[in-house]
Amino acid sequence: MSKTEWEQKCLDYHIGGKTGTLLKKPCNTAEELSMAYTPGVAIPCKEIEKDISLAYKYTNKGNLVAVVTDSTAVLGLGDIGALAGKPVMEGKGVLFKKFADVDAVDIELNVKDADKIIEVTAAIADSFGGINLEDIKAPKCFEIEDKLKEICNVPVFHDDQHGTAIISTAGLINVLDISGKKVEDLKVVVIGAGAAGTACAKMYRNLGVKNIVMLDSKGVIQTKRDDLNKYKQEFAIETDDRTLADAMKGADMVLGLSGPGIITKDMVKSMASSPIIYACANPTPEITPEEVLAVRDDAYIGTGRSDYPNQINNVLGFPFIFRGALDVRATKITENMKVAAAKALAALAKEEIPDYVRNAYSYGNELKYGKNYIIPSPFDKRIAVFESYAVAKAAIEDGVSMLKDFDLDAYKKELEDKFLK
């Protein structure tokens, strides 16, 4: 089958891969060669042997993340085999470097057994400053992350779970601010009980949401069902709701992490006033913003697409979460660090929007804090300052930083000098 012009352009773009090795030190003379490798390399090796924390000083460990996958849940593609997922993982490396100056190495594991993935990842973890788990199928992704967090001395973060949760929570915080609704009064519907849906529901609950209705492919997750794994059982509720249409009646918010076109206009009509509609299926959302606006003019709408306002885009999260975690040598990424990231993004959306951000959009002159701007643009360079600082501060407060007497004021200035000048 012949390729479209766009498909061929994408293939050409990926020829040779998207990432490589950047040398940080010169190696142009015999002396430099002897320092880079033998015999001079033995000197830092001996220092690290005496004190392994010096690996952060004498190697790239402190700015290096491993992007680890088995490619069983590649976005929009499913289980495509380990090596077929490599372009996605390289892309993750591009985003790490482009947005937060974090180096990343993609590691595609040709195994699918959870215990084996845990064993291999744990064995290599100390070579890195952090582990970003990616595109691993639920429910085994929960077990893998939980176990690795227990046994690894570096932060482990499954972005498919927590990234969407953090970004969507930032938007939710601002909708509550604008609309005046109370978090404890919300009815939230989550379509999809996989990694992202479960993590989002947990974060909303931690924020104060009490009424969450979650659906999987068989309908509402409720207590009379006998086919629920332990992760779904956590969200089973007593309710007469069985279908999505049932669940959306009177709902204040719906989060779609499922498939195209499954939310109808009638469902949107049945929602409460000022509803939040996150339709995040890609490339075709559960319902388009145009369809929502045809029946509601009071809705706050977000999608997973860059050509609509309020994109729920994980690039707003993981690069800067790791930036902050790496800079304080965090051993974990805590719940408090994730909440801090969400609150930092919410706060940034309220700031005056720079001209360079407006210029990135055809509708840039219309951008202002409100229904069409509850989440910052990924083009806003200040995210690196707001979010990385907030994450680093939370890590210190939670006692997971290995650094003593870390100067947060100096760190903020360092971030500003690095990313804003």
C-alpha cells in the first residue's frame, strides 16, 4: 500500500533515529583521551568505590533517566512488540531533552512477565538518576511500579498513570476556581479503568472528590459485579448506574480515556451546570469540542489533541517532574510531589501569557485564563521553573532528597537562568 505524503514525511523524519550521544567533555588530545578513558578513568572509579554517592558528581547519573517499556500498551497501537515501540521511547527522550534538558536512554525489554521486568529494571536502576516506565499494560504496570518503588534507590514513575492525572488535576483545580464549585460536591465519571484512569481517579479522590463513577468496557464498576480485579474493586460503588448514559446524568465532570465517539450530545446535555469534559482519546476524542459546544455553552473542554484548547498533554509533566527530582537527588516521587506539580501548573495558567506563547497559536490573541485556558501551554518556558521548583521543594519537605541544606532560592534562580534566558 502506498504511503500518504504525511506518512512518508514521518518515516523520513525517523531515519537514523531521533536521539544520540552528546559529548560534554573534549577528547581532542592524547591527554584528554587518557582522562576520558584509560588510565585516567580509574581515578573517579576509585572515588566512587569508596563513596557511591560520588557517581552523581563524576558521571552522568544525576541527569539521566531510563525510559523502560515492554511495548504492551503503546498509545493507540496496543501490544506491538518490544522493538516496534522504540520510536515512541526515543520520542520520549526527545521530549525530556527538549523541554527540561534531561538526558534519557530508551530500553525496550523483550519480556512481558512482570517479575522479569521488575528484576531487569531493578538490576540496572543504579546506573540512572530515575526510571520512567512507559507503555506497560494494566494491571501489571501497577505491580511493576509498586515493587520497583520499594526496591530501587532512584525515583520510579509510570508516566501513563500519573502524567494524565497530574495534568488533568491542574485543569480541575482551575475549573473549581473559576466556577465556584466545591470539590466535595462533584460527581466525576471516569471512562477507562486502565493505568491512566485509575491514577486519575486516585488523584481526584486525594484532591477531595467523593463521588467517582468508573467504567470499563463492560460498564459501570459497581459492587454487584464479580469480574473485577483488585485494582478495579477499589473503585466499585453501590449504584443503580450501569451504562455510560446512566453515569453521566447530573455529572459535573467526565474524563474520557477510551475510544472515539462514545460520548453523545444527549449525554452532555444530561450533565450538571458548567460541566468539565475531558475527551482524551487520540486521535479522535470521545466527543469533539464542536459537538459539545453545539449543545452546551457552559462547558470546560479539554482533549488530548494539540489543535484544540486545553490539551491534556503529558509533556507538561514528566520532563519537569524528573528535572526537579533529579536536581535534589530524590529517591522517590511521592504523592506530595505529584500534587505539587499539579498545583504549580494550575498557578501558571493564571499568570499573564507571554507573547511567544500566543504566537504559537492561530487563536493566540484570544488566550486568557478562563474556559479555554485552564491548563498552561506546553510552549510556556516558565513551566520548567514553576513545576521543577515545586517538585524539588516537595521532595525536600517529604524527606526523600539526598542533599542536605539545599538552597531553594538559589535553585529557582538557576532554573530561571537556564530556561528563561
